[in-house]
Amino acid sequence: MDSRKAINHGVDEGNSRELLENLRVILDSIDEGIHVVDRNGVTVLYNRVAAELDNLKEEEVVGKHILDVFPSLSRETSTLLQVLRTGHSVCSREQTFTTYKGDEITTLNSTLPVKVDGKLVGAVEVSRNITLMREMAHRIVDLQVELFGRREGRRESESEGAHYTFRDIIGESECILDLKRRAARAAGSSSSVLVHGETGTGKELFVQAIHNASPRARGPFVAQNCAAFPEGLLEGILFGTTKGSFTGAQDRPGLFELADGGSIFLDEIDSMPASLQAKLLRVLSEMCVRRVGDTKVHRVDVRVMAAMSRPPLKAVAQGMLREDLYYRLNVISLGIPPLRERREDIPLLTAHFIARFNSQLMMSVKGASDDVARLFARYDWPGNVRELEHALEGAMHLLDGDIIMLEHLPDNLRHLARQKEGRPDASLPLQGPAPQAAIEFQGDFRTAVADIESALVRKALADSGGNISGAARALGIPRQTLQYRLKKLGIDTKAAQPG
């Protein structure tokens, strides 16, 4: 090699070392584990998080073949070696393995081929440790197996897993009373139920009440949040696992088998991965489950109830919920109204929660001040009934008397109360539509609320020239809700138009 080539070679080598060192610094700042191997399966890069996930040191892995460091894996089960063999990516794959130190680790991996000029030169894997999550998931299933095993010899009026009944659904607004009537009729069926409504509206409350009013009330009630676990774990939790189907797998029934003879509640169904939705659809169609890694099928008799916070058709349009699964689940559809659309229930809910926390905290709170009641009636409650419950619980922990005052409320509500002091009309709703005309009323509370609502709706219709969509926008409510209220109030849209 002549001197010029030697100099260039030295410069290139120096640049490569500097680039590699910079790359290591960057990779060590990332929150996920990064593992890079060459085309022979020998590790070339292994960042700090990957070392922490595997309880290894960088020098124990770099320069060694994958199978030398992780002897429990094979050329077939290693996602890195699979990508080297096929040249295709592997996304969100659960992998359980044992290091040469004997530590059993479960990770969720996404593995990609590395190509230069179209030629495969290695693979890179991004990992997240889900060992504790997997152990927790299996422990949950084991505990439920034990729980339902214990209750085999007991006859109970209500299911072990469902505690709420229709008596626990507080409200006398027309929309809630109508919803309770529909839900009670649905309880006599075994058809699938899809409940939708904003966070905190009480979707699981209705689901449990339906189960406890149904012929399946003495059967199990099993609930699972579909957003709580990655796809691989969720599939095993729902459908069960077979020993040997993957490293560490044991013979375990899934939640569908545990719910046999009862009901299963799948919350946040639109968070379930699309591929798992397809498997769920098959279970719903055939009422048979096949455990992960098994060839046998198990017949189940389960009523499926699901819930979501998004409007179902919007979730379908956004690709969050398979259309065929939507039609399978949406046999009985229940939309839970937000608290801002049932303001007349706020005093009842307030009294209910105060009574409950009095019992739990051994207190004797009499109620809330008039200022608090007015603020509650005007606030839009984005967190719905749950937000009201937590606001009252927090207030009672701070209380040193027997009346909840404004100063006992959470910061955001106290801030709104201070803002209200500068408003010319304290009767206007917070964060909601502001009527321009004052409203006078007489009679009892329900009549007064109906009169106020009727006046607001009639004015919005008049201002919009009788256009229901325009009136709904002005009132800040969905068009369907306004149509429902028009029918309940007996308002003729033509008669409400300006003459």
C-alpha cells in the first residue's frame, strides 16, 4: 500500500471509529433495547437498555453469536436469525428466552433486515422488556382459575366478578331512565352487547348490571381491558396457552374458557390489534376457542359484551375496529350519555357519592354549599361521572366541617369558580353554549329543568331557522341527542321556526 492509500485508509478507519462511537452514544440515549447483528448472527451493537433488559454487559454480548449468549433460542425461534434467514421484518413478536446466566426474559421485539445496495448485511432488533407484564398476566389468569374453582360449590345471587346492579345506576333524567329500560330488556337475551360512551360515563356499570339481571347471573363475569397488554400476551390471556407452544408456556385456560356459562367483558375493544380482532371474530362465530399452540378446540358458552370510548362507526372508519367485528358485536347497542347531557342527575349523584364516602371515611358530611351546587350544575364535566366522584372524594378528605365548600374542590374547579365572579350572568354554563335571554320558571325541580331546556332548544332552533344540525352545534350537543330531546320535549321543529 503506497503512502497516499495508507493515509486515506487511516483516515477512513478513524472516521469509522468516530461514527461508530457517535452511534453508540445515540443508541444509549434511546429508551428501547437495540441489538444489531451482522449477516452471520454475530452481535456488532448492543445498547445500554438492551444490556439492562437482559441483565448482561455489552462486552458479554458484542462479538459473540446470538445462540452462544442466548442458548435457549434456536435458529427457528430467534427473531434476529429468522430475519437474517428470510430477509423479512418481524413486528411486535413476543419472545421468551433464557440467557447463559440462567435469567428468563420475555421481550416484545420488532426486528428489521439491514441492507446495503440491496444486499442483506445484518439485522436490527428493537426490544421492550415485558417479563413482569407477562408474569402478571399469567398470575391474573391463575388467580381467576382459583377464584372460579372456589365458587363452584357456592350458589350466589350475583356473579363473583360483577358487583353492580341496575340499583347502582343513579339518575332520573329521561335519557338515563330510557337507557336503563333498554338495558334491562337486553339482560334477558344472550346476544352480544356493544356499549359506547365517553370515559367516565359508567360503561362497565351498565355491563355488570346487565349480567347480574340476566339468566347468567350465577355464572362467572370476566373482564379484560384490551389495551392493557400487547398482542402476544393478550391472545394467551383470552384464548389460553399450551405447554411448549413457546418458551415458558404452560397449560392455561384463557378467559373465554373461564367465562363459560357466564359473560366476558372486553373493554376498549377498539385497542385490540386487527389480527387478534380477526381471531376474536372467529370465536364469536363458532363459540370455540383454540389455545395458543394447541390443535384442539374447546367449546364455550359465553355472552360477549364490549365497550369503547370512540363512537363505533368512527372507530370503523378510522380502521380501529374491523367492520365485520362491529356488526357481530353491535347486536344490542347502548350509548351512554355524557354527564353534561344529563345535568339534572348531578344533585342525585352528588348526594349518592357523599353518602358513600361518609360510610367509607366514617364522616357525617351533610352536603355541598349552594355555590358548589351551582358550579357543579354549570360545569361541563369532561371526565363525566368519574370526575364528579373523584372531585367529591378529594373534597371530603380536605373537609374539616360538614359542608363541602368551593375551597375544598380541585384546583380546576376552584379556578372556574373565581372566573365566574367576573361574569355578568352567573347562570351561564361553563364551557357550554350561552343563551342570550334570561329564563324565568316556576314549579318543582324537574318541571323547572324541563322548562329551561325547552326554552334553550326553542331559541337555538329559532336562531338556526329550524335547522336541527345548526341548533345542535349552537347547543354543543350531537344532532342525534337533540332529535331525542325534541321528541321527549314534544317540540315541533316547524312550529319552532321564526314566523
